Amino acid sequence: MSAISHVVAVTPLAGHRLYLRFEDGVEGELDFGDDSWQGVFAALRDEAYFARVELDRELGTIVWPNGADIAPETLYRMVSEGSDKPTKSKPAVQRPMGSERRGSSGSRTR
């Protein structure tokens, strides 16, 4: 069983997109624009609310003010595999450790 790589940076982008960076240097952009948000995630349909994403350092993932979160292993898989299910993503970029890209905070599980 492999260790979970936690999210260390999140930056909300226009159009229900997020830039994510993980502790192992993997980073990429996910597009949640086509998702049909339901339940606790329904509030994320509003782009302004979606942009209120934050990093939960304790959980190592992203979370919204209403407690909605997405598991770090789910986000990692989506970024590293360029998964288009349930969202479309741009391919991940592996950066050497120490080459930091600035981002805002964000964290949690869907």
C-alpha cells in the first residue's frame, strides 16, 4: 500500500478550476466545471463559493466553508493520471523538490 501524498497548495482559478500541488512535487490543474454537485457539494455550483476553497493542513487536502472536502488520494489520482472522470484535468507536472510555486491554501473528501 502506497503512502498518501497530501495537498500542500491550492489556488482557485476561473471556471470551477483548481491548481493543486502535492507534497511530493506533483502539481496540476483540475476542471470541475462539468460536475453536477449534489448534497453537501451543491453549494459548489456557485463559482464564487467554489473559489472559497482552503487548504486543511491537518487533513492534507482541500475543504470549503460548509465542510465539503475531497480526499487527497482522489485529487492526487485525478492530477497524476490526468483523469477525466469525474472531472477533466490537465496533465500533472513533476517539479523537483524546492522549486516552489506560490499558491493559496485549501482541504477535504467527496
